[in-house]
Amino acid sequence: MTLQRIQTRRASGFPARLKQALDPVGGIAATASAIGRSEGAVRKWLRGQSEPGVTDLRALSEFTQTRIDWLVAGRGSAPNQPAAHDPPARAPLDSALLERVLGAIEQRLRETSTTLSVAKHAMLSAACYDLAHESGTVDPNTIARLVRLAG
């Protein structure tokens, strides 16, 4: 990846959205302490050198009150809005959508020969379902990215 592409990605991608979410809640030190990660790990995420896993994404979402779909892909509500997994009233489960989400996850896990613990698989499934429910579609690119982060 060229230096220009890296700088563009940092300025407009996940690192920029993460910075926007962290500033109102006390920055790097407060976030690291709240989610049980090192300040170095959070700094790497902000520099675009690594990305948080699914468990860390959920913790970031809860701590910053930022929607996971906004953090990951820039879709949905901006920072400090109610988290996607913590709405005031939960809509009924869409079993057809859940089936498509689980099928897409299983397909991606097979393609990448990724094995997840039950806890990680559950967190991944919940995050992917929430994103699909919010957007109304199962996005293979989002599923692939979250599977990679969970692995």
C-alpha cells in the first residue's frame, strides 16, 4: 500500500472515526482503561496499524456510545448516539435475516479456515446481525472484515 493510500485511509477510515468517538470520552487513556486494553493498542488502532477485534469493537461501542456500523464502515449514526446493540426497544428477531447472516458467516469461516471459540462466534454473530438489521442487507465485505477481526 502506498504512503498516500495509507494517509488517506487514516484520514477518512476507521482511525478517523475512532478518534472522533474517543475525543468526547477522554481520549486514549480513558478508553484504554475502560475497555481493558493498553494505551499502545488504542494508539495502533488510531494510527491504522491494527484494528480491534469484535470483542474490542463492542467494548468501544458501549464505552463511546457509538454504533458499531459507524465505527467499522462509517454507516449509520455518528458518535455518541445509542449503540446499535443497545436500542431502547428491540425489534422482533428477523429469523430469515439471521439465517442469511449465519450462512454468510459460516461460508466466510470455511473460506478462510477460521475457527472461533463459542464466545467469539456469538459476539461475531450478534454484531453481524445488528449491522444487517440496521442496513437491511447482509454485506459480504462487512462480514469478511468482522470475521477477520474475530479470528
